[in-house]
Amino acid sequence: MTAPEAPDLHAAVWGAAAELFARNGYPEVTIRAIAARAGTSPALVMKVAGSKEELFHRTATISAPALPDVPVSQLGPALVAELVDRQRRGDLEHLGRAMMLRVNAPDPECVRAKFLGGYVAPLTEVLEGPRPELRAELAVSALLGLATTLRFFESPALLADLDAAEAVYGPIVQQLLDAP
């Protein structure tokens, strides 16, 4: 196996680690698996990363998509529509990734803080009225539930009629955002 050049090596190692940690969780990922995915040796992975835990902290990012550019009164359906569209395309589900990163993380509190900062904080900032943080957390919880049911449990009824799921669930998330 030919090792990638230095800048490419770093990118390959970090990309492989990010993908494997998000898909498999911290305990299941090995330096050997990261090396194989990156096309290099375990020794070079260690040289680039330092340790598995350091590699996890560097690559275990929580990157929530930007909030849809819609009025707050239409945000619930728009958030559900984006989640359903990711499901249709087979794209990475950010909420599911965040959940996988938290499970068995070497520092679960760090992942929790990244999650709250990436998902709840931006939503809280756009909400007006009483208890915006609580309403944001409830809406994110509902979205996480839908994402988990679609991706991890592959719910047959939901997957068979994503349009109906979107039509029913969007207003529910909006109710949580609008709650007094």
C-alpha cells in the first residue's frame, strides 16, 4: 500500500476516522480500521493522530445543517422536509450521527455540549417568546425521534409513505416551536 502525501494523509486519516466513528461508535473503531479506510498504515495513523481518543476529539464534529431560510412560523415543516429529503437521498443524517458519536464516546459530556451548541442553540436564537430553549429542545427531540425511527429502525410504514409522514410530522414540530 502506498501512503498518501502528507496533506492528503491528514485529510484521509481524519475523513476515515470521522466516518467510522459516526457509523460505528467509539469502541468499535480501531486504528487498524482507520488506517485501512485511509489507505495507510496504523503507524502513520498514530503519527498523524497521536491516539484514538485525540483522533475522536478532532473528528467527532457535530455539524448541524443551517436552519432553513423560512419564517419561524414555517420552520417545523421545513425542518421535517429537510430531514425527509436527506432520507430520500440517502445522505448523512446529522442527528443520527450526533447520537452515534455520543454513544460510548470517551468524553460524552463534550459530545453533549457540541450537540446542544450545534442544534439547540441556533434554534433557540430564532425563537421569540417564553422559554425558547425548552421549545428548541423539544423540537430537536422530536426531529431526533423521527430521524432515529427512519434511519436506525427503518420503520416500514414511515418509509413507505414519506410524504404522509412529512405532512403529519411537520405541524407537530411547529407546535413544539410555537408552544407557550
